[in-house]
Amino acid sequence: MTISKPTNQPASSSAQLPPHANMDLQGSLLAIRRAALRARQVAQQTGTDLIVMRSGEVVRVPPQRPTAAD
């Protein structure tokens, strides 16, 4: 496992399906994004690091601290 990296941003928009992809695939991508958002929320609430893949590496990502806008 690698050391923490300073970003908590979701994956780039390059993880999009082509417009002609079937509806099941489009729906599954939306479900995965919702699950990732919920995982980030739970990590923030519990102070638990997220374990994610970034550029082929397993990375530990600390939760973001709440800001005044949250």
C-alpha cells in the first residue's frame, strides 16, 4: 500500500460511457458514483481513510475536513 495522497476528489469525468452504451451500463455507472459519494460521506463522519485505486496504485485517502460551506 502507498502513503496518503493529498486529494479527496472523485475520479475525472473521463470515466464516462459513450452515449450509445445500453441503459443497464449507464445506470450502473450512476450507481457506482452514488456509492462512492456515500463512502466519502461515511469516511468523513467516522474519520476513516478511504482505500482507492489511482493510476493502478492502491492509495489510502484521508477524509476531508468539513468546511464552513458544508
